Amino acid sequence: MQSKTFYRVVVYSVLGLAALLFLAPMYVMLVTSFKDADQIRAGNLMSLPTSLNWGSWQQAWDQACTGVDCRGLQPYFWNSVRMAVPAVLISTAWGAINGYVLSMWKFRGSDLLFGFLLFGVFMPFQVVLLPMSQVLGYLNLSSSISGLIMVHCLAGMAGTTLFFRNYYTAIPRELVNAARLDGAGFWRIFWRIVIPMSTPILMVTLIWQFTNIWNDFLFGVAFSGADSKPITVGLNNMANTTSSVKNYNVDMAAAVIAGLPTMLVYVLAGQYFVKGLTAGAVKG
């Protein structure tokens, strides 16, 4: 009994130390964002601020650069919202339909099609930059939020299809066969039987896609224009702007603002993400 208690204390101590090391950069960002210039120059990263300085947050949100593009994160933030919300919903719905077809309405060559589709999960996105830019040009969607939405939907299609297809294979086929015998068609089975059983995998896919799309930098910097840049590009421009005085508190506040939506998503819906994974979201 004592050895078991000792083992548990050791495990929890190691996990606690690992958590502290992992959260240390987040702590430094938060405390630095509330410090003024004098406290930052003092050089103690771990010290708490003497008072909460919200001016750096206001500056990061409204205006925090001195270069040509002198804007704060506010326009970039709303660009990301307008891009991420429809892209997440469309790619999730697309993956649900694909997974439903490939698992319950198989046709000749469906397994081969799914195998080819899996290449999209492992293919580096740098490979598609040039052909995707040409396609966006043909469709008149270059440097627009609509173009970014389409790019993220296509890039996420393979992953969302994989999630839903593997989850739907665990649904008893007897339910679908019984519904077919009762005269239910493709869409009725999907909406009345499959979707009500898909809450765990829906939460996994929504959180996964939102995280990937919100935090994406490659597509944002490659396919956006002056008025359609997402928040990751705005944060990069702000951090790398040329200025005689470097405002580290403003940069840290901007970094926290940029990461706040994904943090809130995991805080509010993280339990559903874990439940969805354990319910078979990534089973083979």
C-alpha cells in the first residue's frame, strides 16, 4: 500500500513539473503583457507586474505598429473569424457526408478512392501552394477571404473524411439496413439516424478544424491580400515591424489575443474532444 502511494506521488510530481515547464512560456507572456516598459527593462521575466497595465492590450488591439501597414490586430482578428467559422462548418459537413458515403453506401472503387484520399492527410501543404494559387486566379478568388475559405475546406477534406469514416464504421449496419427496409433514403438515414449518433466525432472535428484553420500561417500569408490577412499574419507583421523601441508588452498581449479563441474552445469544449477521441474518432 505504501509503495503504491509512493508511486502515485512520484507520478503526480513528475506530471506537475512537466505541466509547470509547459505553462512557463504562457505565464511569461501574460505577466509581460501587463508590465510597463520600466518593469520589462528590469529583466526579471518571472516577476509579477506591480499593476495591471491594460494599455499594451489596447495598443495591440487598435494600433501597435509603426511601419507601412500601421494597424492593430482588430481587422486581422475579424478576418480570421469570417474565414474560420464558414471554413470549419463547411469542411466538417463535407467530411461527414464523405465519411457517411464511404462507410455505409459503398460503391465499386470506394475503398480505392478512400486510399487516394488519405494521401491528403500526409501530403505537405507546401506542395499545393503553386497549383492552388493558379486555381484561385482562375476562379477570381485570389487575395480574398472566400479564397481562403475554399483553400481550408479543400485542405481539411481528407482529415475530416478520415475522422467520420472511421467513426461511422463502428455504427451497427443493422440500423441502416432496417431503415432501408422501412423505406428511408440516403438523406433521411443521414439526418435521422447517423447525425444524432455523431455528437462525439462532430465535436472532435469542429475543434480540430477550428484549431488548424485559426492557427494557420502558410495559407494566410500565401493567399491573402492587404484586406484579407488572418490574425496569424497580422501578428507576424506586428512582431517584425521596424521600430526604434521594441514594445515587448504589446507583442505579448497581441500573442495572447491571437491564441485566446483556440484556448477558450479547448477550455469550454475540451472534455468533448477527449470523449470523441476515445469514442473511436481515430480508430483504424
